[in-house]
Amino acid sequence: MRLEDYWGIGPKTSERLTAALGTERAIEAIESADVRALVDAGLHRGRATRILRRANGEAGMEVLATGDARSVYDDLLGLAADAALTAHAADRIRVLTPLLDRDAVESRLGRVVAARDAWTGLDEADREAVEDAFAAYDEADGSDLAAVETAVALREAGLTDGPFAAVGALDGDRLRDAADALADVRGSIDPAGDLDGDDIEIASGADAELDRLRERLSAARDLADSAFDVLESVRDGSLRDFEALEAATIDHVARETGVEPATVRAAAPDEALDAADFVSGTLRELVVELEAAVDEREAAVAADIRERLGDEPATADASEAETDDAEGTGSDDAEETEEGGDTTVARAAAAVSDAAFLLSLGRFAAENGHVRPTLVDDGIAVRGARNPFLAGDVQPVSYGVGSHSLADASGVASADAPPTGDRVSVLTGANSGGKTTLLETLCAVSLLASMGLPVPADAAEVGAFDRVVFHRRHASFNAGVLESTLKSVVPPLVADGRTLMLVDEFEAITEPGRAADLLNGLVTLTVDRGALGVYVTHLADDLSPLPDAARIDGIFAEGLTNDLDLRVDYQPRFETVGKSTPEFIVSRLVANASDRGVRAGFEHLAGAVGEEAVQRTLSDAQWTANDD
């Protein structure tokens, strides 16, 4: 396969990747979703992420049917990546895509929920130890030694079963031996685990004899680079014959390098043209001999390191875990470890990478109160759902369309139990009442579930959607925006498969009368196509009778707080038309107007919307002691 066959890679990008990585390594990086390799090759991280998403999950990306759906998807993965324990785990999270195989979704959900429970089960000391180990791993740029030490920390924290079975399968004694051996290595060993090559670099301090040889070699090279200065140092005018100069040279070199005089003498040339030739020839040969001695000693120390690292046979549990990964969760959940051998180092590196990935997702779920959704065939329903992008205290809401079991009984609904069976809901209510936020929450829940990730709710049921159409309100009012909006939302609605429609305020893009007609048409089309939909509008009173499979819900503003902020019950009331309650907004404008003329203008509007209601609102805000 050519690099240019991958989405987003043109001739220039292909040339850059080939120059930096070589074609084979570049293809390997793309197939393994290695964001770091592409970034190191010169690609912008965002571009690298987009390429890898398409390369490894192109079919899943088709679920994101609109730009707004893709925006929510990007923001969700950004939040999850912020909880990552390592940079590589963050990269792996950023390239997650919706999964089309329900078994793969269930498998990943199981592993992430187990990781969430494992994370919450750690006491504070163990959690800090794990975080510190991963921080050191990142600081060492994922070195072999850092991977082994992190594996030790995970084992000591008790993360050895379930999603961390690969860590538990490692032999603790071999890990400690590997850590000791790797402490003597500078840089990394072959990442495939092959210890037969000559690429092990011995660190300073690993072997005293090697350190001495290296120091002597360095001193000899310095003298060889300044042979003329050496000659001047030994020729002080008292040396009248060549023999005396030879002896002085050997003594000087031996003293400066720490090499035995006999060794220096053995390196001296038998014949030399003159004194300069003798000095330079002696130093050149000494450097050659010391280089050979260093190489020989490095080979011996490297052989000892290879023996100390050794090979570790895979246990049955680890093999089964790897098989489960490969069959159940996709290549992003378990990295290949078999190629190039099965050493302790290679297995530890793979186990730590997977642990970081799963613990990061588990940490994200734990810190945000996410739960495992129930996967259903058709429908989306949430109880106690929270918008993942809102900080602080957020009122949880319950909502749903389609068939689900979160209702109290068929056709019966309460604040915590949305009605079941309706294909479409039309959501109405107060300005700034959270209608768009609810749409965004449903979009986030559906996308997180499609990626096999827990969702921000107390309970949730999520169907399998081939497309998620999320369309935010866009403040434009012209034929071009109307046309582009219809071209964005209608094709995925009429396509084969299951579609979830989440559409906000059509009246913002055309005149109200025609917007109501279009909304009626979309609701009817949604029901006819067997899709599910939530449509936000202020035009409920202008709609024609809706199909039996559709309902109207409302969000209500309840007044103003003491600070004149709008007080809203964000939980929709089912089968009830919400009111925009403009008297609350006008009341706030009247109260906040500092200019007498402006205040008079707002008071005139108060008369238009109901002066009594405005005055009552202002009085309640000022005198009700129990207001928030």
C-alpha cells in the first residue's frame, strides 16, 4: 500500500513522512495509530490525529453526520485526553472513533468500567504512586527502564487483574532484574524486543573497567587532536637525540591518558620519518587499540545485560488477555507485542502502554461520575444526565425518545422517568433554559456510548445509531443558510439505517411561518423514516397536529433570583408546552437600567408583556427570602 492511499496524505505529506521515517515505518505508524511518530516526522498534531482517525476508523467517522456532531466528538476526546496519565495514552484517546461492532463496544465498555472501578478502588497513596510512575515514564519519554519501573509500580498498587492482566502476568523477579539491567543501558533497546543486535549502549557507571577504558580513549583522542602540542611539550631543548624524545613522548602520553607505558610503547611505530611523525603515529595507533578495547568490553557488558534481561515465556493468562484484546476491542485497546520476541521488557512496555490507556479512560469516567450505558436496539434515554462541558453544580436532567425501560410504566412519565415509545419530541420553553444544552448532552451520550465509553448520567440506555445529526442554532437569516442547513440534515435522515436527529431552532434561519411548516415536515419525515429526533423550537403553537409518535415537552423559567439571574428548572416537563416567559427578561432589564430614558423604554415593554407580571417578578426577586 502507498502512503498516498491513506486519507489526508498527499504527495508533500508522503514525501515528508518517507524522508523522516521511511515508507515501511510510516505505514506501520499509521496502521498502529502512532500519533507521536507522525508528529515527530513534522506533521501538526491535529492533522496527524485526523489522518489516523480516518485510517483506523473511517467507517465509524461516518456516524458524525454534521459539523456540530464532529465538534462535540472532538471536544469529548479533548476532555478525555486531558485526563490521560501519559502523552501516548492521550494520543491513543484522541484517535478513538465510534465502533460499528456492538460486541466491540460492549468489550471496551467492560474494560473501561473495570479500569474506572480499579482507579476508584485505589487509596490515595497508591493512586499517587501510580501517577508518579506514569509521570516519570513520560519524563523519560517512555524509555524501557521507565516502562519496567512503571510496571513494578502498577503491580505494587494491585493493578494485576481484569484489564491489567498483562501486568499481572509479568514475573516480578524478572521485572526487578530487568530494571537493574536497564539501569546500565543508555537509550532504548530494540522496541521489538530483539536483544541479539549490537545496538545496546552501555551507560556510564554500568561497569568500572569500561568507564576506565572510555576515559583513556577520550584522553588519547584529545592528545591525537593536538599532536603538535604534545611534541612541543616533550621537546624542551635538553633532548638532543631521537631516543630521548621517544622515551619522553611515551612517558607523557602514559601520564596524560592513564595507559601503561608498555601499552603506549607497543603502539609506537617502529619507523618514523621525524619526531612529529613518531608522536602522531603513536597517538593514532593508541587510539585504534583503545577503541578496540572499549568495543570488546562493551560487547562483554552488553552480553551480560542481555543475559540478565533474558526471555520470558508468555503465561496462559497473558496470552488469553491479548487474544481477548485483539478480538474484542480493536487495535487501539491492545498493542501488538509478539513481533520480534517476547522479552520481559517488550511485554512490560506493551502492558504499561495499555494500562495507561485504560486507566486514563477509567480516570476520566471516575472523576466525572460516568456510568456504563445499557446498549439497546432503538432509543436513547438518560436519567440524571449532565452536560460534560459544563463546570460547577449542574442540574441533572432526565430525558428520552424511542423505546426504553427508564419510564415508570408505558405512557407514564415523571421527572426521573421520561415517557417511552415516542419517536420524536419537540422541546419548547424559556430562553436560556437549557434546550440546546440538553441536545448537546444527548449528542455527547450517544457518541461516548458509540465509542465504548461510560456516559455522564445516573443511568442511560443508548441505541445503535448509524448517524448522529446534531445541528446547533446558527444566528443567520438568509436563503443560503436555510439551503445549507437542509442539505446538512435531510440526506442523513433519509439514508438507510438508524439516525438520531438533534436539531436546534429552525426559526433562526427562516421566517417563523415557513419555519413551522419545515419543522412539521421534518418531524413527519423523522417518524416515516423510523428515525429518532429531538427538535427545539419556540413555535410549538404554530405547529400543525403532530404525528401520534411525536410529543411536545417544555422547559420553564420560574422567576429571578435575588441577583436578578433567570431561575430555570432545566428538567423538561413532558407533554407540556414550555413558555418563554419574556416578563422575566424584561423585569431584569427594568431593574438593571441605570439610564432614566432607557428604563422608561423597558417599562413600556413591560406594559406590552404584562406590567403586573413584571412588577410581581421584581417584587419576588427583591423580597423572597428563600430565593437562591
